[in-house]
Amino acid sequence: MSKKVWLVTGGSKGLGLILTKSLLNNRHQIITTIPNKVSLIQMLFYIVLNQTNFMFIMNITLKR
């Protein structure tokens, strides 16, 4: 049986954050978008502290 991978947009706040943490806690593989470095660092701390598995795509938008 193949493993499923979840794609969660907006994984750094609101419902996206709640869904991301829930999926990580249940050992699912995740691809999520996180719009800035601060949110990414916060999520990485969460992952390390809770010893969860993860996959990331980081979306950094250029501001002019």
C-alpha cells in the first residue's frame, strides 16, 4: 500500500496550521506552504520538539 502525502496551503496560521499540526502528530507526510522565514522557524521548532516526520515547500514572495 502506498503512503499518501497531504498538500496543505497556508500551513503557518489558522486552519492550515491546525491541520498541519494534526497531520504531523498522526505521522502523515506533508507538503505545506509557509510564506516567511519566521513561520518556517516556528514550524521547525514544533517538529523537532514533537519528533514528527515532515516535508516542506517554502514559498517566499519577493517584495518590491
